[in-house]
Amino acid sequence: MEKQDIKSLNLQQLTEAIATFSMPKFRAKQIYQWLHIQLVGSFDEMTNLSKKDRELLEKHFYITCLTPVEVLTSKIDGTKKYLFALKDGNIIESVLMRYKHGNSVCISSQVGCRMGCRFCASTLDGLERNLTASEMLDQIYRIQKETGERVSNVVVMGSGEPLDNYENLVQFIHLISNKDGLCISQRNITVSTCGIVPNIKKLADENLSITLALSLHAPNNEVRQGLMPIAKKYELSEVLSACQYYFEKTGRRITFEYSLVKDVNDNIEEAKALIQLISGMNCHVNLIPVNPIKERDFVQSNKENIEKFKKLLEKNKINVTIRREMGRDIDGACGQLRKRYLESSLNSKDAF
Ligand code: SAH
């Protein structure tokens, strides 16, 4: 019999699972709290359970526990980047950012990605596999345990497309915000998507209060299609009406992410078109100076253009911020650290 992933189960599923081998139901909550509050990595640490119960759990379940293989700390702002090894040897990356308002962790939702956005390092080798709910959770658990500091915010903006791993993402959100776990407020969770329309609508209907961030990156279909293959499948008008639906259902203001690429989407013309497109929507625009990756020749917009772009949006009463670059000295954007690690370990293997 194959062992079950215990950390991906919610309390009710766990209660049902242990009932099948006659363990008393009230044990479920104790076990759940060991996993999701004490963040233990083994059944032996569950000291208020009998040895027999621990052996039973060991027989039926495994505990997902990621292994850090590299941790880099920024000398500029204390940001920490983690490379974790999964049970099957795959490598993923997560980032801890320290802000005045609390600690925020950026997690990956897939190993690799199949969305193909032109400027993104995570997608260069395609999708390897989806992460389980427990693998998403454990990125946060290991970081909280290692630093001894509470994580209060989560952004699903690392490698992968969260809405391409829909069921596990929703399970993850329920588990991380559960009162018998780390109880991170759903209002402090942001999920970023390239714009998979049917799943944005589905997410709107889940009765969650998380923030949706939409990777917009262009004010028209033509430029967007040049940057993001998914834009060929879903027209901008469809994507925006799905966002509007999300706002109507949840009351949560949408964040639009706009990565500025020199001479591609950073002209005043594009800023004007963007204003036309989103004026009147309850939204916030996050401008991200593109982080160039060596495999592509995209160039970051210069400071002056970024400021001009921002000012025009502000003048037209659109909430806008420029994303602060965190951990600039420790391998920039999504997927770059993992990619560098995989390449260097491949090279060192070649040497033998
Ligand atoms: N799949 C999700 C999460 C991706 S990462 C999505 O598409 O939204 C979070 C954000 O960073 C996205 O807006 C993504 O388009 C952007 N991004 C990825 N690589 C980048 C880079 N090199 N420079 C700037 N932004 C980048």
C-alpha cells in the first residue's frame, strides 16, 4: 500500500483517514497541530501520542519535509533566497522578504512552468510537475522554523503558474489559513496568475478573501501576445472581465502587475492605453522593472521612463507603485537561482 501525504490533508480528511485504521477521532486534531503549528518533520516528535499510534501513522503516511540545499542572504536588505530539494530530488526556490509590516514568503507552485512567458526564467525548461499542497506549505514552514520569525504574508509568485495547479493551490490556501495551523489571514495571501480565465472565475467562486494579482504586462493584445503565449488563448477583454468578476464576488481589489521592458511596453503610448483600459476598475498597478535573464535580450526600462510611466498613471488617479527590488545581490527574478543551481550542478557532474 502506498503511503499517503499526511500534510496535504485537511482536518476532516485526516480524521476520516485515521478512522480507517481505528485510531480515535480526537487524535486527528493533535496530529494536525503537530504538523501545522509545531511544524514537526517526523512522527517521533509527536510526544503526546503512544508509540503504537506513532507506528501506525508511520505505516500509513509520510510527512513532506523539504531539505534546504542552499540559502543566500542579501547584504542589502536581509532578503533570503532558499533552494529546497523535494522528496523526488527536484529543486524549487522560495524567498523570504522582511518588511516593516511583517515577513512575507514568496513560494513556488510548480517545478518549472509551461506558460512560456518570454522574459521569465522559470519557464525555460518547461513544466516538470505540479507541487502538492504540502510542498507549498512546507516552503513556509521550513522558513518560519529556520528563522524563528513568524511569517505573516504569503505571495504565490515564485516559479510556476498557480492556476495551472488549481486543486492543490486551493487546498493549500485552506490549510495555511486554518485556525489549527499557522492561521495566516487570507487577506495577507496574494496569488499571481498569467490569466487563465476559467480558473480566475472558478477562484472567484471559492469564497476566499485572497488578493488576485494579474500579470498584465501590456495594454493591448498584440504586445501582450508577444510577451505571453497565454494571451493568444484568452483575449485581454476576457481576462479583464474575469478580473472584474473576481472583484465583484470577493470585494478584493485586483493588482495588475506590469513588468516594464525597454521599448516593448514602456512608452507613454502604452501608459495612455493602460489608463484607458483599466480606468474605473478598483485596482492597483504594480510596476516591475524587468529583471533581464541571460537567455533573452530584454532590457530593463531606464529609471526616467519608469518614473514617467508612473506619474502619468498617478495623474489619472490610478493607484500605482514601483516594486522594490528585494535581494538584488542574490540572483534576481523568478527561477533564476534555481536555473543557475541546476546548470552548475550539471556542469560539475560533467567534470567527472
Ligand atoms: N505564473 C504567475 C507567477 C509568476 S511570477 C504569473 O504569471 O503571474 C510573478 C510575476 O513576476 C509575474 O507577473 C511575472 O510575469 C513576473 N516576472 C517573471 N519573470 C520576470 C522578470 N524576469 N522580470 C520581471 N518580472 C518577471
